[in-house]
Amino acid sequence: MHNTYHALQTKVGVISGRDAIYMDEYVYNCQSRELTVRGEFNYNQFSQLEEEGEAFIPFVWTFHNVLYVESTELDFYSQERLIEASFGLIQPSARLEAMREEGNTKLTEEHRHFVIATYDEVIEVIASMDYTLLIP
């Protein structure tokens, strides 16, 4: 199966470019099955600028019902050539299909294979589609 990357629209548009997301930390809570990513967006890298503002704005991004998380330093991420935006989906996903074939009962139709490409790291996460993106 060939993985294909698709850029995703967020409430601020498509986020593109290596300088678009600066991650301070990510925390995985195994009890709530949530992945929380904190950092700053480079406002100049958004596809939909509503108004001029601060160059960097903080964000808190939470993914729910997480089944898989992997973080790789950008220079060692072998799929980098596939990434066309800083946030998107791998669809179809060989990893997601393998999980389905194993008959994992925690996997639902709502799960997706997300990729977040930050300045230094690439995070792959399989989680429910209902992520939360908070921008003050």
C-alpha cells in the first residue's frame, strides 16, 4: 500500500513550511489517551491571515483517543519527502490498515493517521478525528 499525504485545513487554514510550528513539548497521558502538543505558530506561515498580528502565537493542540504516537527528529524522518504541509493525514495509511487487520477493538472508524511536522520534530499520531486546537 502506498501512503499518500494530504494537507489538512485548520481554523487558521493550511499550515505550511518548516518554520510554521515550533513545539515546546508534547505530553502523552496514557490514562486519558490524550496527546497534548504545546508551542508557538509562526503566524506568517498560515494560509488564511485574518489580520496582521504577532509573528508567533502560542497554541495547545490535543488529540483524543490516541492509539499510537511516534516522534522523530526531523533530519532522521525518512518520509520527509512526502510532507507537503506542516499538518496533515497519511491516507491510506499502511500502519492504520495493519491495525485494522489485527482486529484491534479500540480502533474505530473515527481514527486517522496524523502528521505534525514541527521545526525540529515530526510527530505521527493515530487518534480520533476530533482533535482540539486552542489559540488564545
